[in-house]
Amino acid sequence: MNDIINDIITHILFSTFMTYVIADNLHKFTGNIWLNFSFTATFVLGLALEILQWYFGFGTFEFKDIINNSIGGTIGVLWYKSITL
């Protein structure tokens, strides 16, 4: 249970920052596509982290981590959007 909370909180913080730096600037040029980009980027980042862990032997590849990272990323994107309205 503690790992789930840590994964989600970490990705809330990271995706909030990522949305501020990347997606908010993308919004200026492409309209509302930034939201889809943010959600996709959080999923791809979580998948990439799991693949890197598996490849370099730092941990194990777990699907639950990808799901937790995606949930945290989604919460972070929505949180950023709610505080910037």
C-alpha cells in the first residue's frame, strides 16, 4: 500500500511540473491538444521507467506501477489545470 501512495504522489508532483513546462507552452500553439499530450506523456513516462528498471536490473517490471504512475500523472495534470484557471 505504501508503494502505491509513493508512486502516485511522485507522479502528481512530476506531472504538475511537466504540464507547466511542456504542455502549457504547447497549448499556446495547438489549442486543447495539450491535455491529450499530457495524459499520453504521463503514461509513456511510466512505461519507460518500468522498462528501464527491468533493463538495467534496478527493479522489476510491474504493471501496477504503470497504472499507479498514470493515475498520479492524471491527477497532477488535472490539479495543475484546476489551479491555473
